[in-house]
Amino acid sequence: MFYKLIKKKCDEWMTSSDCTIRELIQYIYAQNKMRDAQIEAIKIYLFLKIACGNRPLWKLFSEGCFNSLDFNTMELTVEARSILTTNKAAAALLEYALLKDKNGNQLAPELEKVIKSQSGRINYEDTFKKIFYGVNYTDYLFSLPMGAGKTYLMAAFIYLDLYFALNEPDNPAFAHNFMVLAPSGLKSSIIPSLRNIQEFDPTWIIPEPTASNLKRMIKFEVLDEQKSAQKSNLVRNPNAQKINNYQPLEDLMGLVAITNAEKVILDRVGENENETLFSQEETVRIRIANELRDIIGCIPHLAVFIDEVHHAADGEIKLRQVVEEWTEKHSFCGVLGFSGTPYLEKAESVTLADSFVIKNTDLSNVVYYYPLIKGVGNFLKVPEVKYADNDMETIVKNGVKEFLDNYLHTVYANDACAKLAIYCGKIETLEELIYPLVTRMASDYGLNPTEAILKYHGGNKVYPQPEGAETEFASLDTDFSKIRIVLLVQIGKEGWDCKSLTGVILPQKGVCPTNMVLQTSCRCLRQVIKNADETALIWLNKFNADTLNKQLKQQQNISLQEFNKGKHQKTIQIERFSRMDRLKVPPIDFYQLKVSYQTLITEEHPNTSQKLADESIFTGADVTLIHKQDLAGKNLGHYLAETEMGEYISFRQWLYQIVKESFRTLVLENLKEHEVILKKIFERITLKDEMGNTRYDNRYDHDSIRSLIRRAFVPKRDFSVKEEIVPCEASLLQIERLVSPVFVQDDKPFFPSQEDVKTIVDWDANAQNKVLSPEELALIEKMKKMGYPMPEPTDPYPERGQTYHYLPYRFDSGLEREFFKDSVLPILKSYQSQLEIYFNGDDTLTDFKIDCYKQTGREWRYIGKYVPDFLLLKRNEDGSIHRIIIIETKGEGFAAKFADRRQFMETEFIHKNNDCFGYERFRFLYLEDTLTKEEREKKTIKAIKDFFNI
């Protein structure tokens, strides 16, 4: 977990004045082509290159480059405090021990005790050397799950190194040439996917025209030739010859060579070694490998990328020794590893203080880690994992049936159909059991088995490799492939990039290596379309399910249940920022209508007895008239509905109900004083049923009668209405309520996106700091003379000076978002700095709320607060607000509910305030979704021209 300390320091650096890549990162965000996992990895990569000098990890930790502990608050012995405050390596190891996992548990409490109690007995620098494998070269590992785009990330690193190397040719941190190595045994699946590096578009990370210039500079070589020249006494490695063609190598820049790791790791045969120990064929083979290895070692400023680096960590592969030789011979920039599973089968041990042993099953040189669960529902399909403790045939039947039921007609946006992979342990199992079973099931679903089923294996004496299978397998992700079910033996366990693969079945133990159940199960999770809502199906037997659960816990720190519901547990972090000070948004001063009532008592005593005895208290119920007609609609007459007894009620319950409905203006004792007359009223408005129970008589309006009874207990009153126009001042943002970050399940209501928000905030902070030093200006002139034009940085969000008083806005309706994004922002650009618009519709943040009333006769009724959606304003020269258009967007379904407040805004808030400059300063614009987008825009532009006179 050393990567956590690196990320913490990287985040600090990104916000500091020392950061030199902020503009570049914001450009990448603005392009919106790279995934979040890739962008975060790029930040770490450039941080280690620029801020940390591309040095080995053991040096960086020993020198305390990632330290941040405060020892003043710790309980330490005198010796421990002295060592920890002076020895940066000791402080770094303690900070590692204090790290916590996702559950809040400390990573290594025992290590903390040893450091504090035996700090003087530990050689910290030597410990870090051992932890990071004792290598003297830069060795960083980036851990991203499958589907995150490791290949494109490699390409991004290549272009970024070349970009900085052109600016600083003598800086040893940046590579000029690159060697991409695939681990042994995986050539058939991984090297083809690495060719995707050639397809990477550098404009995703670097602006034009620099991106195109870099792309023209790069020279790709795939070193996949298998044999040397026939019948030759000279060793002629065709792969070595490809590199040798670029002589002189000293001036080489932009070479990207892709090969297999086994081609450069064979044992050397020196001039003084006993060559008779090897056969002539073996000797030639070793010399061929040595020839390639030697010429690679001569490539200047070389960086080595290792895909699926966990294979290279195996004891049989001597890759580290080979790299050590390269570092001794020539300028060397280091090794970058890429893996989705940076874990070891056996724990590595490092001994401290002669007896305490640190054991670690993770590859310790991980500098960036993106967990699998974060990718689910992000750039991976959402899986549904099922398993059963049945025989292989039953599991295959269940899996195939469910796949065909759910995905038979699924065709993705790239026109590729959904596919299912069934892994078979042996060729005989595939041919004799699985294929006949799947053939029958496919036929039952109307599929042609010869078109819909692909058998792909290496063949044996009984069953040769199916003809054309390799070509069919390579074209599975195309729109012309009709394959729906793929049967595999020892193929496609990792490195297989088939985005339309939607299901995987592992029906028995041994269909894939036990340590690769996780990788194999996840083959079907790659998304076809970015951010699409795609699902996948995984069927396992009990053994593979238990293994998957175990590997998820060990490698991802999640359970199978969490993995199975990954999308539902996903939360999105939204960071929010105030821009009030930057935009200098003044408070809104306006005049608010206030209505107050003065109660006038018109009688001295309530005269309760007299009022209760009044016959008018017995209010009759409304009569129900029932009309009668036949099926043809002919009127057959009408009649009054028969009155029936109502609900049961007792006298005591009736009195309690009167008290309850008075809202504490009456108590039961008040009623008891007039119990006799109240009893008479109750008997008149109730009836006895056949059982002698009292029930309401429905001929009376009982709600009205109870109301009149309550009125009899208070003196008659009247009221006077007082209207006031009150001056008010309101801020558009109550900053104390702008909580950041907030965690949500859905970030769609927020605008702009988090990437755009970061870009805008960055430009706020650094737009004025783009003054270059004399050295930088001289370098730019030099680059221009070399034919590399250097464009001036352009603000990707020029509207930020006219809106976004906080970021991001949260729109409750799609109409608000559409109007702001697609209508208002283009209008703002037309008027440049003359107009500003602010979203005010979040009532949890704004203070600008208007009290609304409705007048009926001489009475005013308060109908609630109105929170305007948008404020479109124009300022005076001194920065004060000149005029404001209040814009309300409403969907058709909410128009009726809003009608009263709309009327108040149009007739009272604007026109009523004419004498108090309300009409001169405010205009109300109402836009319903019944209008087309064009009609809403026309109304808005007309209001701008009429009201602002521009």
C-alpha cells in the first residue's frame, strides 16, 4: 500500500504552485476521452517524473519524499523521537505502518511497535532496498483492472515522455525510445492487443499541432519474427536487424518496439563459455536471443514497458537481471509495469531488527492502484454472478439457457452481437460433451450451430485445430461475426480483448488455472460503449465460485457479494467550489411585498349559549343527484341519493373531536360548561341503528356543525389587512451550506461535470500565471525554428466569467439543464461580457426567495415562497446590478401547480413594485416545455433586447 502515500503527496503537488502540469491535465479533462482511472494514473506518472525526478522507489522513500507525519503529537521514547525526526527513511516506514485499509483498520500495528521500540536496530535504507527488490533502476508498477485501458495508458505515457523530452532533450527522466514486453507464453493473446498502441490518438492528451508532430515522429516495430536466416553460419536475428536498421542508434528518438519477454531473457553464451554443453540448434537460439538483447541495450534513453507484469515476477523469468545489464551499458529511463492483479502467490519476506519479519503478498512497487469494484458500472459491465454445486453438464445448460434467454437478440452500438464463452479443461471435453450439448440448445433457439458456435483450441492427435478458428476468433468483435457461443481450451484466459463478450461459464475445476479464475471470469466485463448501461453474466461451479470469492478478498478486498452488486454500491464524489469572490456577485436588493393582518374584536363577550341555540347551526349536507341512462346514452331520469347512516360516534368521542380540531384554542372543560345544550345538538344530528348504536346522520354537514360550535366559544372578530413594500437583500449563495464533497449515486443532475469543474477551478487559479521565464521563451523560439508551432493557451471555458457563481450547479429537471447548457451558454457567448446568468433554483443554497400571496377580494392568502430558476443580469460600470430578468422554466405537468406564484410574479412582484423601482429593475420570463427549444431561445433573446436595450 505504498501507493497511498504516493497519491497523497501527488494530490498536494497538483494543488501547489510547484505543479507544472495543471494546464496539461485540464486539457486532458476537457477532451473527455480518457477514463478517470487513466487520468489519475497520468497524474501519478508525471508527479514521479517531474517532482520526484524519476528516481527508484527505495531512494524516494528513504529520502522522505512522501512523508507527512507530525511527531509532536505522538507518544515516543527519547531514542525513537530522535531517530524518527532525523531519519527520513524511518519516518517513511512508520507512516506506511500507520496506513489504514478501507474498513479503518491499521495496516501493520506490529510493525509500528517494532519501529517505536527498536528503532535504533533497524537499517531503514537497506530495508527499503529489500522491499523494492534491490534494483538500482526506476521500477514503477501501475495496477488497473482489465477493461480500464492499460494499452492506451501505455500509449499516453509514450507520447507524454516524448512531449517533455522534446522540451528537455537532456533530462534523463524522460524516455526517447520504448520497448514494450509481453510475458512469455502470452504472445498469441497479448502482442496483438498491444498493437492498439498504434491506434491511440495523441490529441486526447496533447494539443495540436504538437500531437500530430509527435505521431509522425513515432516508429513502430513489432518484433515477432520466429527464425533466423536459413543455412547461415552467421547469427542473424531478424528482430535485431529491425532495430539495427535505425543506425546510428545514438540519435534514435521515437522508436516503439513491441516483443515477447522470452526473446530477451535467455541465458547468455560468452566467448569463454563451454558451448559444447548445448546442441548446435540451442546455441544458435541463445545467440539469437543475445543478439536482440544486446542491441536493445544500446538503444539510448530507453524505457521498458511490461504488460501483465505479474508474469514477469515469476522465478523462471530473469527479466530484472537483463534490465540491470541494460542500465549498466547505456542511458536508461526505467521500467514501467502494468497489471490488473499485482499480487504474489507466495508472500515475500523482509526481516527487521534481526527477528521481525514483514510479509507482503502485494507487489510492493505499485505506485498507482485502481480497484476492480470502481470500474464496475463505470467502464465495465455490471456482472451477475451465479454458481451451482452441480455437474458440469447441468451448469453449462443453465448458463447457456440464461444467456440465450437474456442476450439472444442483444446487438451493441458497434453492431456486434453479444457472445458467451465456455471454458473447457480438455479438448476431448469440448468435442465430445460440450459441443454436442450446446449444438442442441442453439438449435432449440433457432440458431444455426455451424454459424453460431466457434470451437477454438490447439488440436491434438484425435481432434485437430478447427479450420479457420483463429481467424474467426480474431474477428469476434466485428459486425460481420455471427458467432454467439465460443468454446475454448487453454485460450482467452487473459489478454483477450473482446468487448462484445457478454457471458462466461467456468463449469468445472481446471478449465483455467486456479490462480486465474478472477481474470478469466472477468473476460466478459469490458464495456462496448463508454458509460453505457451494460450487463454481463458469469456462471461458475462451486469450486470456481469459492476460488473467485477468495481471490476477490485477497486481491481486491471485496467479497463476491459486493462484486455481484458493484454498481448498486457505487457512490460518486462531487466536489463543489464557491466562485462568489472571483465573480464579485453582489447581493440582490429588491422590494418584497409583505402582508400583515390586524385582528379586531367586534363583541365584548362570545355569547356562547345564544349561538349554540341558534337554529342555523344545523347545516344540511349537500344533496347528491343521481342521473340514470341506458347503454345508448338515453336519459332515463334522475333521483336523489338515499341518505344512509354514517360512521359510529359517541357523545364523548364527538366532544374530543371538537377539541382536537380547535388546535388548542378549546379545552374539554370549555365544552362541559355547555354540556346540556351540546347533548341536544348531538342527539339531533345522530341516529340509532337496529342495535341501538349511535351513528352520524348523513343529512347534516358535520364538519360545518363542529366548526360553528367552536366559533360559539370566541367573540366575533374582524381583521384589517396591511400591505407593505419591504426592502430586502439576499445573497445568491449561502456559502456555509455549500458542502464539499458530496457523495451521490447519480451525478447526472450536476453540471458541469467534475472534469470540467476541475478545469474551470484550475483556470481560475492559474490563468494569470502563464508568464514564461526567459529560458522557456528561448526554448519556445527554438521549437518554432524547428517547425513546432507553440499555440497560446486558450481558455476552454470562456463563459466562466459570466456564470457559475458556484460549481457545479444541480439541476432538478432536464428542462433546466437543457435550457442552461444548450440555450443560455451560446447566448452568453453572443453578448460576451455584457450579460451574466446564475442558477438560483437550489433552495438549499440560495437566499433569494420571494414570498408569494394570492388576493381574493380584500383578503390575502400566503401561498408559499418562490425560488427563481435563473437570474439573467446586466451590471452598471461600477459593478452594481443594473437590471435582472428572472427566468422560470417549468414542465407542463407542473404548470398548474405553479400558476398562483407565476401570477404573483407577473402582476404583484414586478408591477406592484413599480414605485419602488421593481418594474424598472426586474422582468419575469416564463418558459414552459410546451415551447420548442427554438421558441424558448427566441423569447429569451427578445427579452434581452427589449429589457437590456442591447
